[in-house]
Amino acid sequence: MNKPIIAPALLILVCWHLPAEAAIPTPRTTVPPDFYQVIIDNNLFRPLGWTKPKSNPVFELIATVIKQNGKHKALIRNTRNRKLYYVMIGELAGEAIVEKIEAHCVTLNRNGESIAYRLSL
């Protein structure tokens, strides 16, 4: 009762001779980069009521150094990322430029808007 096994051997032979590119179809369309942006913006696993944190820096004046020669310095801390800046007039504290340094006050200019920070005692 020996039956010849031709069909499986023929299938193996045909698959062995096919190139690899013909075996796996490749998609012909490309996905635009912003296609998955809605998934990133509306993450399913965030807690309810979640809002995106503010990225604008909020500064706190730590100390000022008033010198006789007019080269005043200020120690400013960005409370969002906890970076410290020891700056003079005209230097950058993050994205803000130091306009004026007084004994208990520093004025920063950010995007054309001047904001004064006072020393909290």
C-alpha cells in the first residue's frame, strides 16, 4: 500500500525556487508622518483630566550681587527644570535676556515682554 507522495514534494520544490521577494508582499503606499499624531496626542493610558504641562519657564530670583563697578550679577532659578543661571545684564537666562539688575529685583525680557522678578525674603 505504498502511495506515491508527489504533491508535497512538488510544493517544496516550487517554494524552494521562488525568490524571497515574491513570497512576502510589500505595501505600495507610504504613510504620511502625521498619520499617527492623533494617537500620540490622545494617549489611551493617560489619566482622566490630564493636560499637557506648560513649557514656559517660570523664574525665581535667588540672590543679587551689586558691585561698585556696575557689573551686577543675579542668581536666577528656572522652577520648571530646576536650572540655575548666574548672569549679568545682557546675558541669557534660558530664553530670556537680563535687562536690569537691582538690589532686590531683576528684569527679564522674553519675546519683547519685560517681567520683573523680586527677591522673596
